[in-house]
Amino acid sequence: MKTHVSLIVLVCTMIISACTTSPEPAKEIIILPQPVEIHAQDGRFIISGENTKIFTDQWEENYYQAMDLLKTIWPQEIQAGESEKKSDILIQYDANLSAEAYELTISPKQIKILCADSSGAYYAVQSLSQILLQGDIIKEKTHIPCVKIKDSPRFAYRGMHLDVCRHFFTVDEVKNYLDIMGAHKFNRFHWHLTEDQGWRIEIKKYPRLTEIGAYRPETVIGKNTGEYDSTPHGGFYTQDDIREIVAYAHQNCIEVIPEIEMPGHSLAALAAYPELGCTGGPYEVAKTWGVFDDVYCAGNDKTMAFMKGALDEVIELFPGEYIHIGGDECPKTRWETCPRCQWRMKTHKLADEHELQSWFIQEIEHYLNNKGKRIIGWDEILEGGLAENATVMSWRGEARGIEAAESGHDVIMSPNNECYFDHYQAEPIDNEPFAIGGMTTVEDVYHYEPIPEELDAEFAHHILGVQANLWSEYIPTESHLQYMMLPRATALAEVLWTSKDNKDYDRFLTSIEIMKSVYDENGWNYAKHVFE
Ligand code: ACM
Ligand code: ZN
């Protein structure tokens, strides 16, 4: 009898242990942008106990972005673990991985992140944040599915641009923009800081730039209708604000590229310092949109000294590799009749005003190169001769990008048809907020291929990546800005991160539901068309 009871107990124990040890079956999870490899595994990691122990081989210092992000997304308090084995989460350096790459393995016992730099760790945690949203809450505990992910970006330059001049966005609004970028694994923020309609960066040597140049008394209604809103508009970032934003961007593994526009789009600076223009003014900060004839005088030595003086302070504020010098849409009308500009052309044996612009940009390039910075310019900088080390941002289609790459220059693709997020994004446009024009749908963005077929393969490595631009003439508020950005930025993130073979628009349209949760969770506004 005794044996009989033992046998029953044994069988029961076997059944119970079979029930408790058989792992929950693998659950497909979605990460956007789609990783290089993602394999669902049986089992769940259950967030239990009083807190979560984390062990890193290079605590805080190298992984502080990942650690800080983890603290904001993780449901429990994070504490330092004593050892690799006894910790719930492990972050480890792996020299075999490339820049920005990571491996993320979630097993029932541990979440393990491998990376070779701080960006890799940060992107692993961004992916983990999406996985958390797909966990199940069972008896108040979060169960997250087990998975193995190997991931790295296709392109090194993954950019978003923001025009804060046509409409000003506050420090907090810019930070939110950087959060959206971080969540999509973008890594370059092109900050368009100077324009006809407003100069937005404090330069201590030239205080009138922000005293005068940061404000306009009113703004035209619609597309240069001749009617004005009678509402002053303006604002600028102090140097402390700039440092704060640069640090915040760094926290999101984003490098900030300031754009100090020259020689065109400079009316706000001319309003502040009229002696820098060909006619001497007076000038006004622009209240309408467009391209204006009054630009910096390229013949005036004071202009060059001013540019260099302003750039000295810019260099100090932005630790990144690049400074964007604009270069687009600079009419040559004033230069054609300006004695100083004509004198400059004569003394430097410049054949025409395009060469004069090229001389201007090259002067600035030499100055910046000597200070350890590289320049980026819009594709007009090809006209009249491209500066020696310049990187070209190809916006009027791809042809100038191809030309620049084939002459050995680095290129960032930003063709207006696919990368201008100030365009309309859906028909009928009457149902959309008023926009500059154009039509760039989520699908158009998704299908964009940054390496043009026409480009000789040996130069493909010069295409560093892509950037989408958000010009703000018709985007006066943050919620409108986010509406124009999302979900097109989500589509662009796959163009930039996901390998060509892993791209699939149908899969993307299903997967994007996860980003809807991310947008909602963060309170970001977005266009709803692809979710309907
Ligand atoms: C540009 O859109 N003017 C670069
Ligand atoms: Zn001039």
C-alpha cells in the first residue's frame, strides 16, 4: 500500500513538473525597423522579485544612454547586480560587433545584450522597449517572450532635419523630436538654425542676430497671399539651451548638425547687420516665404569675418563632425551689380557669380577644416566647383548626389519626392492640414532606395545615408509637426536601418501597429491613414 501511494505521488509530481517546466511556446514579436535577424524562442522571461538586477562590464560610463533609457521603460526599479550570472539583465562588450550593432537574447533566466559601443546598447534597449509592449501581464507580472535578435544598421547616416526658423519650436519640443528620432534609431539631427524668417542661435559676438534677427512682426497667411496675421513670431536658443539640446541628443545617440545658412537665406542676419549685404539695406526679417535676392555680400571682407566669428562660437557648441553651411537657393542678382562682389571676382579670376559662391563656400570650408570640422552643403554647392572635402546633400532629386559620389565626395540623399515630409502625405488633400504642396506617401518613403541604379557600384560607399526634411513654413505647432513626421519617419527608419532583402511593405503595414502603441504611449501625434 505504501509503495502504491509513493507511486501515485511520483506520477503526480511528474505531471506537475511537466506542466511547470514545459516552456510557453515561442511568440512572434515585431521590432521596427525590422532587424537583420529575429528568431522567436520558446519560453518567457518573467519580471518578478522586488527589483531587477543589471550587470554591465562597463557600468554607466559607456552604456549610460542604454541604462537611462532602460530606467524609463522598465516596470521595476533597476539595481546593480553583483555578478554576470546572478543578474536579470546583462550588457557586455563584444569586440566582434560593428559600430551601432547589437545582439539581444531573451531567455527565461536572463536578458543579454552584446554590443561594441554605446549606440549598440542603446538600440538594444530601444528594441527591448518594443518587446515589452508585446509582453503579457499575468497575475500582475510581465511575461516577455524569449527571442534572439542580431541587428545592425544598413546606413551610417540616418537623419532627420528640422526647420526652427520659419516657425520656432521650444527646447522641450525639440527634445520630443529627438525622442521620436531615438525610438526609430535615427542618429543625425540636422538643425536648421538660420533663415530669412529668423535667426535662432545666440552668438555672443553678434548680439543683434537674436535681438533683431530672431523676431518678425507678423507672418503672411497661406502662400504669400498678401494678407498678414498681425501676430509677432520669434524666439531663439541661448547657448545654454543649445548645450542642453546637444547633450539630450547625445543621450539618444544622436549627433546634432547645426546649419548656419550661407550665402543665401540670410535676411534675418542682414536685418541685424545691414553692412553684410550688398546694398547696405535697410533689411527686414522676412514675413513671407520664398527665395530673396538680398544675400550676404561675397565681396565684403566684413562678411567673411562675420561668418568666421559666428562659426567660432558654433564650433564650440557642437562637438560633432559636421557643420552644414546651407548653400542652396542663393540668387546672384545683387552680386551681379555689387562693386565689391565684382571686385572679388576680378581679383580671384572667377568666371561668374557661381564661381563666386563656390569661392565663398571654399573659404568657409578651409576655415572649418582647419578647426577640425567637415562641411555639408545642399547640392547647389556643386555649381561653380565643389569644395574639396564637402559632403553633398542631394535634395533636387538624386542626379547631383550621383555626380558628387562619382567625383569621390560623400553624399547624403534627401530627394524632395521621397524625403520632404512637409509635402502632403495622402489624398484627398482637402482633408489634410494645409501644406506646401507635393505628395509623399508613407509608401513612397518606404520604397525609396538610397543607392541609385545609375550609380557606378564602386562609388556606392559614398552614399552615407538619407535624411528627411521638415521645413516649417506651414507647420506652426508641435502636434502638426509630429503629424507630418509620423508615420513617414517610421517608413524611413526601415529604408535606413533594414537590409534591402528584409524590406517588405506588406509586412511593414502589419508591423506598424506596434509603432502605433509606441506613438500612443508617448503621446505623439501621427497621421492615421495607414492604420485605417
Ligand atoms: C531646400 O529645400 N531648399 C534645400
Ligand atoms: Zn556684394
